[in-house]
Amino acid sequence: TETFELKINRLKVKKFIEKGVPDHLGEHTIYGQIFQHLKQYPFKIFRKKEGGNSCKIFHVQFQGEASIDAGGPYRECLSQAIGELQSPALPLFMQSPNQKNEAGSFREKWIVNPSSTSLTHLQMYEMLGGLIGYAMRTGEFLNMDLPSLFWKSLLEVPLERKDLEKVDKYTIQCLDDIAHCTQEAFESYSDQKFTTIISNGNEVEICPNGRNINLTYDNRMLYCELAEKARLNEGKVQMDAIRSGLEKVIPVGLLKLLSWNELEMLVCGKPILDIELLKENTKYRGCSENDQIIQFFWKCLEEFTAEERSMYLRFVWGRSRLPLTSKDFQMQHRVEIMHHAHPDIALPQSHTCFFSLEIPKYSTYEILKEKLKYAITHCQAIDTDGNANEVWDDEE
């Protein structure tokens, strides 16, 4: 399939996101701009094979930014697009109830938005399915934080009570209270009908004519069963669209061979940066692994939080996750010494296209940690010396 060039104006994207409204039409965000271009092509465009630039769907040009797409800008573009999915910038996913309520486990997870049912929404979901298939084929991992509920639904694996608890602990507690309360204590539920509140805040019937059926002590177990089922399947329309896109890229027979855990690993890679795996796939230039500055560097990564490790990987490679094993590395991580007259005031520099880090020869560990943490936090963008500020959409 021919690879085309995709021009992305990230300042225009930033300006739209600052308005605080979701990109319902799929036109203004990075994900939306990718969607507008890819919808013109058949889904075979996602059937790329692993290996170098040949696995890229498109070439990226960030308008007004000094970037040549040898791989880094492309990965950065995909990473930012997936990041938009897990934010208010797009209406396709929403924070799980556990994330909103800061309760239960897996609070970082996002779930499909049951409200997103327009034709454009479903087409954008279908494109995500294509991207998931693309990630499986090429090893271009997608940095998504999605629960077992998502991956099981994608494979049409039966869902369980614990899958709901991982995204909405309070609902499980409420259903348990109803199921196990005494007849005397049941009076507080006497006004409840056969309805439930789903993740988007809408009240839905859990059986035909549910709004006219009263919850009673005798039918409470049936109510709990139906409410749990409704909550587990609230994103069915959206998941069907994602699965449709996936099955156009990956044969259904192959999908049936996978467990949901295996699918998640194939698509997203390892969720935490494995320091030992990264060490095994690191080369040094102008230094060796025994040098004090290199020992400082690895000590710093080991002390970083999981989020900071992910930020480091994105800073140096445009990704948030490592490949699964050493044989999956298409490019080696490279660390080299930056020669600077005053190293203690300099910041580390990265080259995302080449998975490399230039690090000044700092005099102490504390200085290295401070400078590296600042770099991964504030120096993510691929930019020119201010020229990007001049690039705005003419209509705005």
C-alpha cells in the first residue's frame, strides 16, 4: 500500500483542545486528522508488516516544526493521537467510575463512552480497531490504559463480575448490599425500579418495561443479575464497531487463539518500563556501562516512578512502552556523552528517530536526576526555535 504524507498542525490542535469541547466530528484533533485521511482508504492500509519505515501507515510532517520523519515524529503522532482518546479531547472514551471516584483498583483505566453512537463516532471506533490490528502486526505499541472489560469484549470472551468491579467498585458494593440485606433493611430500596445508571450517567431499563417494575425483596436477586449484565454490556455498540475494524486487519481465527491478556500485551506492550530489558538493549557511545555517569543514569531510572519511566521512554523514543522481548527490538537504545563546556547547566538531549539520549557528564547524581526529570517533563515537543508559533490556520 502506498504511504502518504500527513500534515499535522499541533498548535491548531492545541487551540481546539483549549476550548474544552470534544472533537465529535473527528476533524480538529490529531486523531481526528488521521481519521479524515485514513477513511479514504480501504482497511488493508493497516495490514503493514513489521520492519523499519515500511511498517509506517503514513509520513508525518508537523507544520512549523523542524522534524524529518525517520520514525520519531510518526511514533510521536500515534502516541499523541492515542493520548487524545484517553482525554476529554475526544468523545470516544471516558474515565472509568473508579477513576472518577478515586476508588477501587485500576484507577487509571478508560472505558468506551456509551453516549458515542453517531455514524462518525462509530467510524472513529472502527478506525481504532484497525489501529489495534496494525499494532498487533507491526509491534508499534499503542499506549492505552484499558481494562479487562475492553479486551475481553473485543475477543467476545464472557465477562465476569470482577471485570465490572475493576472499573466500578461502587456499583458492585451497591448490588452486594441489595443482595445481602435483611428484609427489614430492604425498605430503603423500595422506590427502585428495574433500571440502573450506566457510566455516562444515563438511566436505562435492565429488562423490557423496567421503569414500571418495582424492586422487591423477592425479586432482588434477579434485579442484581440483570443490573450487572446491563453494566457489563453498556458499551456493546461501540465495541462491535472496534471489533469490526480489527477483524478487517486480523483474521478472526487468529484472534480466537488469544487470551485477553495476550491481546493486551500484543497491542500495548509491557505496562511498566523494564529496566533490565532496556539495559540488555542499550549501546554506549563515548562511554561504557562502567562509567560513573552511566551508573548515575541507571540509578535514576530505577528510582523513577512508573509514570516517569514512561515519560522517559516517550522523551527518548516517542513511545510509552517497551517491546515485549529483546528479539522484538527493531532499534537499540543508545546512550552517549554530550560534550559541553559547562555540563552541570546543560540538559540531556534526545533523538526520537534513533532511540538515543545524549547526556552531559554531570558532576553529581543529584544534578543528573534533576536535569533528566526536567527534560522528560518539559522537553517533549519536536520543535524549531519558535517558528511554530507562526503557524495558524488561516480561517482562525
